[in-house]
Amino acid sequence: MSSTAKKANIVKKASTVKKAGTVKKEWPLWEVFVRGQHGLAHRHVGSLHAPDSKMAMNNARDVYTRRGEGLSIWVVPSHTITASAPSDKGPLFEPANSKVYRHPGFFNIPDEIGHM
């Protein structure tokens, strides 16, 4: 694929944003998660705009792991993330409070095991 065709493809993927009567092309927003050297979980480190997942991954590597502090990177299109609102805390988490057997205090730890 020629560089002109690639540019045309990138522009085609960009979303259109209207601001004050003008039309502006904008790449999709990606959320970036990085797993650190000493951690087991990925954590959200920021966001960036990119036309596709490959460029999002490369840009995330360059921006968020410049000093080699990451073991792996996840990039996720922002529009695919579904989140709860803080105002939904009661109805969302209340059912778990009635299930005390899920809390660690419900179980007795034998003395032979010691401190966990």
C-alpha cells in the first residue's frame, strides 16, 4: 500500500467533530493500561488519540513506558468501556452486603496456618 493510500485510509478512519461551524477530523480516543515491573495488574495510565490499535500501541509504548517500566500494555477504544456512575453505588453494590459468606471475616483460619 502506498503512503498516499495509507494516509487516505487513516483520514477515512478519523471521526468528524463539528465545532463552531467548522469540521475537524479527529482520531478515536484510546485508554492505556500498563502492567508495571513489580505488579500483577494493569493500571490505567492515560489516554491518547490514534487511528488504529497498532498506532495506539506504538504511541502508548513511546509515551507511557519511556524508561522501560512496563511489562505489557493494553490499549482499549474508549467508546467500548462501560462504567457505573458513583450515584449507582447503592443499588449496584448493596446485594453483595447481604452475602456475608463472601467476606473474609466469615471464615476461621486454623492456627497452624499462621498469618496470611
